[in-house]
Amino acid sequence: MSRRISLFDAAAIAATYGSVSAVTFVTAAQFLVGQGNEAGGYLTVALVLMESPAIIMAVLLATWARTRVAAGQGSSRDDSPLKTLTAEGESTPNKALSIKSVLHEAFTDGAHLLLIGSVVVGALSGAAGGEVMAPFVGGVFKGLLAFFLLDMGLLVARQLREVRDVGPFLIGVALVVPLVGATLALGMSTLLGFSVGDATLLAVLAASGSYIVVPAVVRYAIPEARPSRYFTMSLAVTFPFNIIVGIPLYYAAAQRLLG
């Protein structure tokens, strides 16, 4: 990929697709409930844990890309000098944030803390807490999810104007990567003897890309990368593909393999 785009764009895309989409996961979980094939709750823990490695990878990839470019080994047709324009119009080198600053930004992000907090509260409250939250989780939640998906649809529509900067190659990547990830996850699920519901959710996790937590971190960790590429790929291409086509496809494949 780095031969077609800059190392910084490639690093940002890799970090974005190394993470997961909580919205896609929740949508898939509700889809399984509607199919009467509900999954176990432990994959929610996997959802939370899979954010952190991608955040750390974003920092490591940024360091690697800068080292390659500084050594003159990372040139590509999209590479440009590591400069940004100041308010006076003068160009100055980009100053990368320290790893400590980036990790602090990552692990104090509201969405990530919310996911971690939800897991901790659920573990502490147990079954009794689940019964108390049942009206919200089982009833009101579905309506909130519907409104949230409508809002995400509007966000996707606004982001579609940026697709022209992505190009056919990266659009293809944004469609193929989910299928590859889901295939590997389903193969692993077969070896581990997962249920159909668990296999479907694992496939969804492997097929999704982050468009909330990791892109926010990448903006700080890899300021040389173009948000119009990695953000548009995950939000405007992969996300709707997974919601419309991917989830039913992964479920059907899991049924065929494990049903």
C-alpha cells in the first residue's frame, strides 16, 4: 500500500483498521437478538480490549514512518515534506507529540473510558444489575440505536464528498479488508468451536475499523496523514458496507460453518 500512498497515510489506515467499531458491534448484537441467536457477553470485553493495541500501534507506526522518511527510504508519489503552515504563512517542521502525550489522549478519550466503565460496572453489578438495566438495554436502547444510526447515516452522507480524495484503490481496500478480516475470524471461530452468534460478532470485530477513538488519536500521533483518507475509508465506505451487507453476510457464513 505504501507504494501507492505515503507512509503516513498507510500508517494511519493500518491503525484505523487495527481497531474496531463499537456501533457496528452493537448493531450486529441487536441483529443476532432479532435472529434469536444471541451471543455471549464476553465478546464485549474483546471490543474494549481491541481498542488499545490499535492506539499503541498508531504511535509505533508514526515513529516508524518518520524514521523511514528521515532516512530517505519512504518516498512515494504522495509523500511531501514534513511541514505545516503557520499563521504567518511560513512553513515549519511538524513537531510530533510525545508517546506519553498521545497515549494520555488515547486512554482518556470519552468513548474509550465509557466502554471500559461499562464493562467494570457490569462486572461489579452482576446479574442483579443486569435486571435493573433491562428496560433500558432491551427496550429504550433499540430506539436510541435507531436514532443513532440515522445520525451516523447523515454523517456518512456528509463525508461522501471526500471520497474523491480516496480514489478507487483505497475504496477497494476499504471493501476488501473487512472481508479478509471476517474470513480469518470465522476460521478461528471454527477451530475454537464458537457458537454462531459469537462467531458472527468476532467476524464483525475483525471486519470493522474505528472512526471515533483511533482517528482522534491518529490526528495527534500522525499529523502528516490525511484525515480525508483514513477517516473517509472507515466511515463512508467500510461502516455502511458492514451495516448493510457485512453483518448478514457474516451471519450466513457463520451459520453455514457452525450451524
